[in-house]
Amino acid sequence: MRAGRPSEGPGLTDRDRGDEAGPALAAAATRLRAARFAVALTGAGISVESGIPDFRSPGGLWSVFRPEEYATIEAFRRDPAKAWRLYRALGETLAGREPNDAHRALAALEEAGLLRLVITQNIDGLHQAAGSRAVIEMHGDHRRLQCPRCGHLEDVRPERFAEPVPACPACAAPLKPNVVLFGEPVRDLDLIEAAVARCDLLLVVGTSAQVYPAAGIPAAVRARGGVVIEFNREETPLTAGVVPAGLHFRGPAGHTLARFARAALGD
Ligand code: BV8
Ligand code: ZN
């Protein structure tokens, strides 16, 4: 599926759009074109413009469901019915969401051979919906249910969310969404480490860099001499610590990343 070229973002002020970053954005795009193995690391912020609230901004999901209370494997084991209240709320926020210009920008860069891989912390499937093919969902996905006891996996059918706690058809244990809870190992860490070992340029988009091991990826790329370019609405621990000066592009990723991609694609 041909990734749609990112269009101009909605009517925003220059400040909002990060337009004053023009020359720096063009310079960053040149770096991307020169990179041998560029990778993107994305977090919940890239999906905010698709209507999915992020976790830590005020009013986010975790202002309602405290993660240590709901999003840990211990909480699930202790009280699956309570954990399923979060999962159903999560399912509702994800239903019917579409990719935005930021997802499309990454898909267009992959198609042009300028981006090798997207490593996402998101479980919303919007990178794949935008046309990205090389995607690692390191915190799992919300389109399947998983049995933590026997490993049974099944695609989510809406009626399953109606049950208080869906039971595994193979061993009757309580099923959980196929997402990685706190205290569970992240997915495909070996593939991630292999990609980081080859990565000479990392785009970091819409993450507060607070959850590990994801938050450690930018520093690992930097430690090997790679370049880290950050797209975020605000500064994060990465901005001062890992992102070289002039490579933090502030603003909504649906605009900043789309402009960056257009510059890199020569649009
Ligand atoms: C593990 C799944 C080991 C479901 C999630 C003490 C110190 C260090 C680490 C730990 C510690 N204690 C415990 C740990 C480990 C723990 C951890 O890191 N805890 C943190 C909280 C301290 N990590 C784990 O448990 C991991 N597993 O370590 O396992 C192990 C090994 C072997 C055997 C057994 C165990 C598992 C972590 C995965 C947890 N699951 N979610 C779900 O998605 O609900 S994490 C959850 O946080 C989401 O996946 C989310 O993506 C992720 C990170 O959040 P962000 O994506 O960054 O989102 P956030 O809202 O925070 O930020 C959004 C950003 O976007 C902001 O900066 C905002 O400014 C920006 N933004 C907003 N709008 C826009 C924007 N930017 C641009 N444009 C916009 N429009
Ligand atoms: Zn089972």
C-alpha cells in the first residue's frame, strides 16, 4: 500500500508548527539522507493527533488508572477483573482511530528507503495502518488476547471484551490483552538490540522517555556514535541529555515530522 505523502498540517501558528525550525529541519533531513541505518522510536505522543490521549499528559489514561495499580502483571494476577476495567477503557480509546501525518511520514520515509525500522511502544497498530512494514511492537499489541499461562493467542473479537474476564479456551486461565505489562519482558528485545547495534541515526518521536528499556535506546545509539533527532511537543529527559543541540524539534509531530519527511524526500 503506497504510504500517503504527508500533507500540510492543520492551521497552526508558526510557533505551534515549529516553522522557525526551517533551516535546522533541512539540515536534519540531510543527515537522514546520509544515514546508513536509520531507525525511529515512537511513543504515545505520535498517536495523540489520531485522537488517542497519551499517558502522562494531564487527563491521560493514567490520570484515571494508576499504572502500578492496573498495568502491572502482579495487578493482573491479583485481580484480573479490575485490570480488565483498564483494558476495556483502553480498547474504547483505540477503537476506530486512524493514522495521522506523523505515522504517514515514517511510512513514506521507509518506502523511500530512508528509514529501516520503526520500534514503537504503542499498541494501537497505527504505524502498520499508515503503511509501515518493518515495525517492532515492543510493548505488544491490543488486537490480540494472550494467555499468560499457556501462551494461547487469539485475535480480539468485540464480544470477548463484553465478558468480565475472558477465559483461555485451552487452559481456562484468565486471558489478558497481548500487551506488555510492567514487570513483563518487552517483545523482540534481541531484534531491537541488533537494530540498535546498526543504527547510525535515530528519530525519537512522541515519548516522555520514562519507561525502560525503551527509554534507554536513544542513549545506546548515541553511545555508539549515532545521531538522535527528537520530535516532541515538549522537552524530555532526552532533550538535554542525549539529543545534540539543534536536533530537538518542538511541536506536534503531525506537523514537525511531516515537514522533516517532506524535506528529506525532496518534496
Ligand atoms: C521490564 C503497555 C523486565 C500497555 C506499557 C525503576 C527504574 C527503571 C526501570 C524500572 C524501575 N522499576 C521498574 C522498572 C521497569 C519498568 C519501568 O520502566 N518502569 C518505569 C515506569 C520506571 N519497565 C518494565 O516493567 C518493562 N519490562 O522491564 O521487564 C523483565 C525482564 C525479564 C523478565 C521479567 C521482567 C515493561 C514496560 C512496558 C510497560 N507497558 N504499556 C499499554 O500501552 O497501556 S508502558 C506505557 O508507557 C505505554 O506503552 C507507553 O507507550 C509507554 C511509554 O510512555 P510514552 O509512550 O512515552 O507516552 P507518554 O504519555 O509518557 O509520553 C508521551 C510524550 O509524547 C510526551 O513527551 C508528550 O510531550 C509527547 N507528545 C504528546 N503529544 C504529542 C507529543 N509529541 C509530539 N506530537 C504530539 N502531538
Ligand atoms: Zn491458556
